[in-house]
Amino acid sequence: MMPDSSPLPASSRRKTALIVGAGIGGLSLGIRLQSLGFDTTIVERLDQPGGRAYQKRTADGYVFDMGPTVITVPHFIEELFALERDRGMLAEPDYPASVLAPDARVREGESGGERTRDYVKLVPILPFYRIYFDDGTYFDYDGDPVSTRRQIADLAPEDLAGYERFHADAQAIFERGFLELGYTHFGDMPTMLRVVPDLMRLDAVRTLFSFTSKYFQNPKMRQVFSFETLLVGGNPLSVPAIYAMIHFVEKTWGIHYAMGGTGALVDAFVRKFEELGGTLRLNAGVQEILVTDDRGRPVRRPGGKRVARGLRLESGEELHADIVVSNGDWANTYLKRVPAAARLVNSDVRVKAARQSMSLLVIYFGFRREGPELNLRHHNIILGPRYEELLTEIFGKKVLGRDFSQYLHVPTLTDPTLAPEGHHAAYTLVPVPHNASGLDWTVEGPKLVERVYDFLEDRGYIPNLRERLTHSEFITPDYFEGTLDSYLGNAFGPEPILAQSAYFRPHNRSEDVRNLYMVGAGAQPGGGTPSVMMSAKMTARLIAQDFGIHPSVRDGVPERNTADLAAD
């Protein structure tokens, strides 16, 4: 804390904030609220921070990131580490000129910014993904136009011209949808209506798979340029083509890894939050968000003025604050923790009718390095024989198919410290239906794990895997529903279909309860590590507006950053 240089009047009382959940979104917002002059407490029901980004250390020496592993847009992280107490920097450009320069992407060495390097080490990953097709061929997706064109010429020469058109149109969507509109909070219909003509002109409202199919005839290329939405919970057959911008987000800033795993980034955020004076409480599950009318009386029916006053923990302890923010699952925040009498817009009917993202089976395993050399990369996408049919079974029919696709993560190819000497740590993620499927995962989970191991060994991805295996455990949709308290065991929040995007996605400022806010994958703009950091900045701006934070605090820039920002 920096009481000597704070622009706050000495007599002013700092506002207080409570954040439910210490995921990346909650920690990012906690840092931002401290920079806006709030005294912030984050309460987390688990025994360590991270939420979906929980990191597990095993007794036999393995370290597993249990959730997100793909880090993009390093300057979002740099922004957070550059913040100081009472210096919110909210008027600074969201995309300074320096991060839009042609050479902005760091391709080797350390890729974190100057402030980031004080807390965590980021390194670039190349290729971004190795994408394996069922016939054994693969595509190394690395954002390099020369490499991309060469591989298309090898695998699908008929699509070279289509790629050029796709590249131009995806760039236009990226520039409008991400650079210009990315931080827009769609809190009212007029804001939404103003951008509809642009989205129509860019053809960004049709489905992503339909969009890519305009340019590519070969099924392999259609898959390469549409699969990425699965990493944020979206079905390529259903999400709007605005998500074509992911191609350019990665191409512009690359894919990165935090040495020590994503858990090292979480720990770095905790350190920054606490340095700014924030408080983190673990093993502190929330039973209820306390809501009264504007006179402090109990709320007995929807309608009228409703105000968030604080939290009641599962222990029975009550905490009170000026604002409450949920970084938890959107559906269960309202269904379980906000009294029904306080909800009109986010009623039980509306929340339960929302479509939730798919869930996951994730296998965490360790194996001996000895044996045939792995023909794998840090991030591997292994596509099955069916694409559209499999997606329909997962998202629509909600059944387990006869085959599967998977994301295989082998971080020890980059960071050997995550496993005992002479071993690899890996996880493989298989998209599956959420728990509306009615599947009994105590039965289906072990069977699917065995099928995945058989596949990885029989197809030669990890030769002699079972002989080399030294550690194995897995999670299913039941983990997401139980441990992470996600409605129906969804893994990414509301499914990002057109009807649940922008204005139609849950709002970061509650429509029902004053001084109640949302942040993270369940709020705007959506799921994925960069998006939840964007969500934190969007929510911080709303809070600064609602509470009239003084411009000297809201927009203040730490002295040590002034020269850097002037250069931009």
C-alpha cells in the first residue's frame, strides 16, 4: 500500500468489496479494485486459489494444472502487474500502439512484459498447436503465414485461395470485434443495436463452421480453422462467426506458457493482490448473498429496490461490504445464492432455460520418459474420425459417441519441473456432455479413461503408455458440478451461442440487485483466460462509474509507468 502518495482525501472512507471466488477473473478484479481505492476481500471455498485454474501437486512429485493451460494476449497480464494502489489506469488505451506493432509477438525467450517478469516467467509456445487428423497427418498451427500456406498446399491445395479470403475477413472481424468492441459492456439494447449492422456486414452472425466452410472445401481445413471455440466451451456448429477473431488474436500475440504452470500465474496474481492490500480467505464457501431493500429490510417479492449488502458464509459468519461480486458460476450464483424474491430478470425459469456449455473428462497422468521419442508438441489437438456428428452428440443429443476427440497437453516438453526427473506430466481433455445427459460418470468415467489410454498407445501417440504409466487420475462432469459448483457440471459457463452473446449474455452489473456484479467466464465477454481478464476490466469500469471514483484514482498512472505510457 502507498498511503503517502494516495490521491484519496485523508478523511475519506475507503469503499469495501467482497468477491466470491478466487479464479483468474476474481483475482484480476481484486487487483483492479485495489487500484481503484477499494478494500477488497476475496472468499474462496477451495483450499487454494485458482478456481478452474486449480493446480494439484501429487505425493509422487507431479504438478498438474487442472484447468486452463493456453495463455494468450500477454499485455492483459502486464496491465494487471503494472497497477498500483489508488492508480486505476482505466483511461489508458486498451491496446497501446506498442502491442499492435507488426513485431509485437514475442517468438523466443521470455515473453512477459517488464512488470510481469517481477512475478512470473512467460515463454512463447511454438507451434501453437499440433493438430492431428484421424489419418495420422497433422497441421502445425503457428500463426506464420508462410508456414500456414505451405501446410495448406501440402494437405489441401484446393484451399489456398480460400485461405487468403478467410485471412482477410477474419482480420476484419478481429479489428472490429476484438480491438474496437472487445471491452464494450452490452448492458442495454441500444448498445447492442448499434453494432448489429457491422456484424451483419462482416457476416459475423452466421455460425463459425458455416463461415469457415465458405472458404475451405477440405474437411481438414474446416476443422483447423473452427476447432478453437471448443477451448472456451463453444460448439463450432453453433457459435457465431465473430469467434473467427480467435485466429487473429493468437496470430497477433501468440500462445504462451507460465513456467511452473498456470498455477504459477495464479500465485503471482495472489501476490500482487495482497501487495496492494487485498485479503484472500480460503476454505470460505458462500451460502448466500445478503440482499435487502433500500431501507435495509428483507426482500419479500421481486420488484422494487434491492441492494446487495454482503455474504453469509457456510460457517454462518456474515461479511458486509459496499459491493459484492460473483466470480462463481453464473447459474448457481442466482439459483443458489441470491434469494428468489430478489430476482426478476434472472429468475429460476430464465436461468434454467439458458444453454450451458459442454463438460469435460480430463485425465491427469504421469509416465516415464524412457522409450520411443514422443512425436508430440506442448499443445496437441487429436481429432477423431467424425467432426460435425461428434459435436452434435456432445452438445445436442448429449450422449457419448463411439469415438472422441481430445486435447493432449504435455507441459514437461517445455517445463520438466512439473514431473519427477526422467518423467513426463500430461493431461488429456475429452469434451463430453454436461450432466443434463443423465450419464452415470462413476460407470462411464473409468470406461472412457481406458478407451483413451488404449487410443494413445495403439495409435502410437505415446508408445507403450501402460508400461510407462506411473500416475493416473481423472475428473468428470461430477467434479465441475460438485467441487467447482457449476450448474449441470458445465465447464465454461453459458454456451456462447448468438442468443447468449453480447447483450444476451449475463450482464456484469446485475439487472436485479444494485451493488451486485459478475466477473469471469459466466459474464461478458465470455470464457477463456484472456476474456475473463477483459471481464475484470469491464466490471471495474462499471463499478468506477457507479461509485463515482475520483478521476485521479480511476485514471491515475503510477509514476514509474508514466514514461512507458508516454512512449506508446
